[in-house]
Amino acid sequence: MIKLVGALLVISSSTMLGFYFSNELKTRIHNLKELKKLLILLRGDIEFANTPLPEAVQTLSKRHDGTFKEFLENISKQLMELKGETFASIWKQGVKEDLLHTSLAKEDYVLLDQLGESIGYLDKSMQINTLDLYLEQIDGTINELSKGVKERTHLYNSLGIMGGIFITIILL
């Protein structure tokens, strides 16, 4: 009886692990789409409203209610405090501290750090070009992930179930 309960626990936990990884993939795509939307709005504020970057981030933090709200609010607050820190350092600190709860991958964090380094000290046209480049990179990542999302989620789910059965057979 104990072996049966143990086998069920192993199979169910590995199955849940497979479902977790497939959900993380879907959530990453959702987070990237949300980030893309935010950067489009930021780009529009800078280009069409001629809003300086700190004010544009502040406006965006007030309008946004999603995953990145805390990130934007903290960056906005630090920019308005005028402590003498550069935009790049504030951005990098925000990425490290406020985006840990997201499903973004390591390469997404690296690209976000690079965006913060290059957008903070440039003039309006260069900021727009930098945002355009980053938006293209996000589009590429989203397209690449979206192409295989169905197959990968099925793979993660199947591997979770089969891995649990395999481990159970080995342990019995």
C-alpha cells in the first residue's frame, strides 16, 4: 500500500512539474507581449508627445496595471527623486529586483539591461531607434517561441507524465 501511495506521489509530482514548465513557457510569451505593448506606449509618448523619458515612464506607470506595474512605479519614483543616479543604473536595479516574479528568461533580462543602458542618455531620435530595435528583437523572440509553443507544451506535459512513470518503475 505504501509503495502504491509513493508511486502515485512520484507520478503526480512529475506530472505537475511538466505542467509547470509548459505554463511557464506560455507565461513568458504573455510577459513578452505585455512588455512589447509597454514599450510601444513609451515610444509613442517620447515621439509624439515629446515627453522626456522620466515623465514618460511615470505616465506609463500610472496607466499600466499588469505584471510590470511595480517595476515601472519603482523606476519612476527613483527618477523623480533626483539622487544623481543614471537612468541605466536605476533601470538595471529595477530589472534585478522587480522582475524576478516574471517568467522572463535570462536572455530577456540581458536584453532589458542593454535597453536601459542605451536608452537613458540618448536624444529623442536615438531613443526611438533604440526602442524600435528592441521591439524588433522582442517580436523575433515572440515569433520563435510561438511557432513551437503547442509542440513544446505537449512535450513538457508528456515528459512529466512519462518521467514519473519511469521513475516509479525504477523504484519498484
